Amino acid sequence: MSRRRAVAAALACLAAAGAAAWAVGWFWGVPGWPGRPWGATRTPQGLRSVAAVPGMLTEGLHLVGRRMGVRQWEADARRIAQPLEGKALRFEEVQDGVFYREGKAFLNFEGDGGLYEEPTGRLWLQGRFRLQHPQGYRLDARDLVWESGPQRLTTQQPVRVEAPQFTVEAGSMVLDVAAGVAHLRDGVTLHQAAGVHVRAPAADWHVETGEVVVYGSAEAWRP
């Protein structure tokens, strides 16, 4: 084989190898390869593509909040807006959300939308949200803030807790997920299934047992 033919054959091999590598890089989303979707994430269900340009809306994203490698919560959002540099991720229509306690599912949640700031681990659940324990206890609230360090979910808006035995309404709440206790404040009204109603300044709702403990000067009555 002449020298010219040998060089041409080598160049053809290199071109074929480069095209194959480009295709593999595009399919698997390897950083730096052409065609990689910006911000794409791999989930157990496969690669979910997101917007190619920050600031644009796209459909579908699986969000996971971790601290020191431990999963604290996760959820699906139907629509997301890719953040501009230094901004929080905005999402809408939250579904199949789960808060975890000691590695186990603690409360499921769904609602309107919010913001996620990955560097700080802070999650804003904006609008109306419903949280539910597997045993059937349900919490309706709005405008909640999750702090990953203390594993705390708070709201300064009125909340309502419903269970088979009672209903509780309060002006605000601090939900300590690590302890499994919701601290209800700013005026609490407890409606028991037996027909007894109690009004108190504050109460603690032990989420997994369903127990409610009232604090302060309490007033009880029957309608």
C-alpha cells in the first residue's frame, strides 16, 4: 500500500471513531459532548430532558433534596423554569412528593409550586399544599419553607390537620420532621369526634401517633 493510501485509510478510521463517540456522548449526556441537554438529570426512569437555555420553561423534572448524601425529600414537578445564574429553580404543579424521616417515607405532599435553592437546600412550597401521612392524617397549609439543616418545615399561614378522631386548626406551624412533631401556634382550636371542642394558645401534634397535646390556658365546650 502506498503512503498516500495509508494516510487516507487512517483518516477515515479516525472520522468514523469520532462520529461514533459523538453519538454516544449525545445519547448518554456526557458533559462536554455536543447535543447534551443543558441541566439534564438521570433518574431511575431514565434521562429527563430539560430546557436547553436557562430561563426557559420546560416539561417534567424529578427533584431530590439531599443533605450530606442523605435524601430528605423528593417530588415531581410538571413544569419548571431553568434558573438564570445565581437564581433558584422555579417549578409548578408538584406531584408525588415525599418527605423522609430516618430514611423512611414520612409525609406525602402535592401542591401548586415553588422554588428550590440547591446550594442552601432551602425549598419554598408556594401556594396551597396538602401533606398526608400513610396512616391517613392530613395537613392542609400554604406557603411553607423547608430548611434542610434542622429538617424543619414552617409556615406563618393558617393550617388545618384532619384525622379520623379530630380536626385541628391553628394560625401557624413549625413541623419538626426530625422529631416527628408539628408545633401548632397562634391560637389552636381542636374539634374532637366525641363532640368536645378545645381552644388553646398552642398545641403539639405527634404526627405518627396522632396524639395532640394542648398548652396554655385551655377552654373546652360542647356545642
